[in-house]
Amino acid sequence: MPELTRRTALTTAAALTAGAVASRRASAEEHHHGSPEVFAEVYQGRRIQGRSTGGHHGGYRVTVDGVELHVMRNADGTWISVVSHYDPVPTPRAAARAAVDELQGARLLPLPAN
């Protein structure tokens, strides 16, 4: 059996701590059923809102100034949006805030329905 070194112990402790912090952040905005909380706030002068749309896929609707921001939950529980697709965040609220940051004051344009 390999001997436990200080480096291995510290690496393991750091990984466990980081995982616990990420898990706590991701679940902080979730109800006991696992769906993210409803939110409505003004962030950097923009009105962002989010709520569950129900259904068995656990849909969630986010808007920025009344325009829908398409969001998607990844398999690992993180969220992405059409605006910040390559920057996963822990909650839909964080996805809305990241989109506002990325828009830098520009209007969010609605995606056309096919």
C-alpha cells in the first residue's frame, strides 16, 4: 500500500474543499426539488428575470429586459446561455448576469422561431 505523502493529502483536501464549495454554490439557489429559484432583479441597469417553465425536462425561462435569453442546463448541473455559451455558470441567475456583462449595454435580440 502506498504511503500517504503530505503533497497527496493537501491535494486531496484542496480538491474536496473546491468540490464542496462548488456544490454549495450551485445548490444555494435551488429549492428542495432541485429546480433553481425564481428571481427578478435589476443588474447593471438591466431587468433580469427567471422562472421554471415546468415540464418533465425541467425547463427554465430567463429574460433580459423582457427579451428571452435562451439558457440550457448542462449534464454537470452548470448553465450556459446563447450569449455566454462557452462560460458555464452555476445558476440561471448567473447566466443572466454573465449575458448582461457580455452584452456591454447592447440590446438582447430575440432569436427567430423556426
